[in-house]
Amino acid sequence: MTQPLFREDAYLKTATARVVRVTEEGGIVTDRSVFYPTGGGQPGDSGRLVWDGGACDVANTVKGNGDEIVLLPTEAGPLPPVGAEVEMRLDWERRHRHMRMHTALHLLSVVVPLPVTGGQIGAEKSRLDFDMPEVIQDREFIQARLGQLIDADDPVGSQWITEAELDANPELVKTLAVQPPRGAGRIRLVRIGDRDVPVDLQPCGGTHVRSTAEIGPVRVGKIENKGRSNRRISLTFA
């Protein structure tokens, strides 16, 4: 098992860890990680590992067996031995852009209150697909309302509920194709806003900024037709 340090502190840029094993493909498994693994539409983190006598760049981070997190080096080369202590150095600028985009997509799902059929987060461009047979809002309205939600500077945090509580509140799940992972007995919710009725509350395991204002200005792209009842809305940083 790899302890996901990013789950408790998404702003942690460096930390030490110990190498647990090296996979047959050359992936590095550590006992804890500041690197987020690919999942939920969010790309895996990149960065660098440094240890006594060596270093390597991390090109990507993925999920391994069970709760393992696997760091994938950029190219074949010397790897840290099992048991070695390594310093993890996160590519913070790239991660922070993912955090800003991920939080912006949560707000987009508030502005467009329809089931989400897919999504993808990128450092430059992100998108959500909606089950939208007919266009219910034009681009200008979405741009204006999204900007209002970002400028409101609402806090972004998380809380945990049991799987039974999620079953009793199925409306919390906005995605049609992807369901929150089960088996651990509890589900992580991301909450935007500190009022009795939050701006947004939904299951999510990704990383987010601390407040909506930290997202910064974003630009809403055109509403694209991607099927009989599927519409795609993209965001870029303004």
C-alpha cells in the first residue's frame, strides 16, 4: 500500500519516501507519494526522484496493484534500489494547473446541471461532456455564470461519508459512466462553499485548489455536438 500524501495535502511539493519494490516494467513503488496517479479524468503527476547516488525523472504516475502508486521513469536508466530513501520532487506548476482545472470543472457541472457522460483534465485545456439532447444554455451565459462562481472565492474542502450514505443520496453522483470506487467502506466528497447548502458536493478523489478564486480566469469554448444527446464544453485558461 502507498500512502497518498496528496489526499491530505494537495499543496505538498516535496517529501521523502522509501522504495517498496520495482515492477517488471521498471516502475517504482514507494511507501508514500506526493504524486497523484492517473484517474478520474486527471492525468498522473510528473517530477523527479533523487536518492543517494542517483536521480531520475518521473514521466507519469499510475495506479498499481491494490492501493499501490507506481512512478514511471522517463527513460531506461539507473533506478533506486528497494529499501532506498528517495526525495520526491513534484512538477508543481503542472499539478497546480490540473488542480485549478479540476475545480473549474466542478463549477461547470453546477452551471450546467445535467448528467456528465465524460470528461478530461489537462494543463492547458479541459472538458466535460453532458447528456444534453438540446442546448439549454448558450456559451455567453455559461461564461458569465462560471466567472461569478470563480470570483465568489468559496472555500474548497473535502469530507467523508459511508457507502450506505451515498446509496441513500444517489443524486450526489453526477457522472453516468463512472461510479466512485467502493470496497473501502467510505467515499470522499469534495465540497465547494461553506454554507448549509454547498455550491457543489460530489464524490471525487482528485486534487483541487483551496478556493474558487485560485482557479483564475477561464474561457468557455463553443458547445460541441458529440452525438445524438451528447454535448461537449471545453475550458481553457484565459
